[in-house]
Amino acid sequence: MKSIFLILLLTVNTVFSCSPIRGMGSRKSRKLTPLVFKQHVPNVLENTLGASGLHEGKISREDARFKDLIPNYNKDIIFKDEEGTGADRLMTQRLKEKLNILAISVMNQWPSVKLRVTEGWDEDDYHSIDSLHYEGRAVDITTSDRDRTKYGMLARLAVEAGFDWVYYESRAHIHCSVKSDSSQASHSSGCFSLDSTVETEDGKRKSLADLQLGERVLSVNSNGETVFSEVIMFLDREINQTREFVQIKTDGGALLRLTPAHLLLLWKPHSHETKYLYADQVEENDFLLVNVNGNLEPQRVTEVRAVLSRGFVAPLTREGTVVVNDVAASCYALVNSQTLAHISFMPFRTFKTIEHWFNSGRNQNSIDSKSISKQNGIHWYANALYKVKDFVLPDKYLYYKK
């Protein structure tokens, strides 16, 4: 079965690959502008969706999460380690990656200079209660020669290295931080919180945690009308993992939690047209389409904020859309095109149709309900698409390039 899917998948990739392949051709160099004192990039607060995200709690050596902190022994980085415990070397995987990139940039910018870390993971309560130093997600840095005239450019190099928040905090150092590794997982797929609900064909509300393959749930067709559509796959499903979600409220009382890279159906009041938008790009006073007695009506967004929640699930319907907590949404994420995403799953939809013909005399719902209890993680077909999307789609369609 999988061999058939791979052949179909290659067909889809051929459709996508008519675009130029990333990385080919020349790239013009651009002049880097140093940050000024007290400037931070991006220009939002550190613990927000647009920067390094929510504080997830202090990590101590006795904490179960301590094992997730890894030491950085990069010889091109000088660690001050004034405590003498090696704490400054401990950090999350994402912070380590960005720090190592920055170390190379520093040596390229100033050949005789190295990157210096003055403060990393903190276990001694030296910072404010919500500091990301306690989670191994923040560092304070200087250059090895401690030349303060270089710090503005050092901050700019940190931005270019991919840190999620860079702050020219002090005349004595630059503060840098990153999103949590669990938060990054929510940016690599698209899901709804596990306690979200959908409406089934019999008019009942059902939690996504209990939803089963083969059930028909309220969705939106290509004409913008509500219809019931069969759930043919769970793109991703995990009941125990904690992730960062975007929580959105409307003036009509609708509340939805979904991961930042998931697509939502946005309504434009001036033109009365709709478009799909990533959840973390939705802003207050935007309009979402909300189901009211079987009709989709625009409701104004009154709140957008980040929250942590345990468990997530991403159902895929034949329509490629789903109404969750009464809010109209796409089933897709990561790719900023509902059309392209829906085309990429055409082989799977075709297979499910053929499978339905062969099993027309059997209780397919019973078969599917047994299989869903075994799924934990990303469906193999969806995972295959995630892996090839960077190579076959131009940057403008990709979430991390938004």
C-alpha cells in the first residue's frame, strides 16, 4: 500500500516542483545595521507569541525536564561560568543551535574575537520570576575582547543567527532567548487542543479526543456552505504532550485553541471575501466565520494570546476543512495555501474512496475506530509531505518563511 502512495506522492511533488528550487542562484549581500542601546528585535515583549513565547516554569536539577538541557562544549565559545558548576553551558537544543551559529558569525565578523557567554541557565534565582534563564532558553553575551563598541553589531549578528528575541539590554551585555523546544514542535505541525469539539452528523457535540475515523463532522465546502464531511485521517494526534497554542476569542463567545501554524478562515468585512491565514497572524478586530444554527456568520476577534495546553489532534476531512468549537478552519497547516495543501492529499483521498468501494459490505467505521486508538504522532503520509515541502515549494508558501 505504501509503495502505491509513494508513487502518487512523487506525482504531487512533480506538480509542485515547477517552482525554482531554493538555494539555487546568487544572493545579494546586505549591509547589517547594529542595534542601538535598549532596542529589541522583534519589537514585542519577550514572553509573547511573536518572540520567545510563554514562560513554562523553572527547571531545577531535580526536575524531570532537566534531562532535556544539554551541555555546549563548543571551543569557539567562551563560557564565563562564575559559579563553577557548568550551569552556563546547559541549554535547550534550540538555544545551542543558535548559539553555535552566532559563534561562527562572530569569528567571521572579527577574526581574532570569540563569542563569550556571561550567563546561561540559572539555578540560583538571580533573575526575575519569569526569566527564561531558568529554562535554559536565554543567554547574556559579549565578545571575548569585551569591546563595548562591538555590542550593537553583536546584537544584530544574533538576530541574523535566528534567536527569537534579542535585546541590547545593558552596556555590559546583549540578552538573547529562544522559543521552547515544545513550542517549536507546535510550529512544525498544525493541531487543535484535545478538548476542542466538533458537531457530528447526528447533531451531537463530540470532543476531538473521542473523534473516530469514518465519522462525518461539520465542515465548509468550496462554496462557503456548511456540510458534513467524513474524517479520513488524523494528520497528527498526541494526548499527553504539552504545546503552545494560540487562543482566540470572538465577540460572540467562540473560543478556539490551535497551534500557531494552523490555517484559519478569515472574513474581510470590506470585500466580504474570505482568505486563509496562519493562527498566529490573526489579530484583534479581525473577523472569523462562526457557525450559528448551521450558517457561518462573521464575528470579531476580541482576544488573541498564547496558552499552554496538554494534548492535540488534527483531523482531516474530505473537504479539507472543519468547524471546531463553531469556528471555521482549515484541516491544514505549515503551507500558506489551502489549495496546494488540499491537492497534496488528493492521492490519499483517492485511496480512501477505492478502499470504501472494496469495504462497502463491511463495517468500515468499526475497523477505523480500532485503528485510531493505535495512532500516536504524525500520520506517515502527512509526515512524508512535511519532509518534502521545503524542497518542492517556493519560500512564500512556507510557514517558517512567512
